[in-house]
Amino acid sequence: MKTKKYKSKEKALPKVEDPVTTYGTTVANSNDVAISNLSSESFDDKPEGFDACYAKLKAEADEKFGVKELMTVDEYFGKLWYIVKGLYENI
């Protein structure tokens, strides 16, 4: 079956441009206004003892849910939720 090109009298839609990246840099948007989305806190700033607490909670979650390469969705999110709840308790 052959296809025919649709002929329309409508104007072609303009092509979409890539969005302006504003994370971590200062750039100019289409109105030449500088946009900066820098926060005073970087991702490397962690509360004191965070790494130790995370390692402890991960070990507990591994013991509780098991260490497998392939997990069910419930096992995976159960493990993540266990770690997240433990981190919030220690904040």
C-alpha cells in the first residue's frame, strides 16, 4: 500500500528549540536577561555523619531485603524507602 503526502494549506509549525539550561550556570534567555539558578548550598554539602549513617542503613536494608542483582519493584522500593526513612529520622 502506498502512502500519499498530505497536502495542507496550513503553515508549517516552527521547530522546537532546546530549552535554556539554567542549572549551575548563568546564561542569557531569548530576552537577553541573565538567569542564574545557583543556590548557596552545593550537592557536596552533606550533614555531618551522613555517609556513616547511609552506610549503616544500606547494610541493614541489604540484610532485611537481601542483596540481589534482579529485584522486584516492591523489594527495590522497600529497600529505598527503608533507607530514606532512616535518613530522615537522623536529620
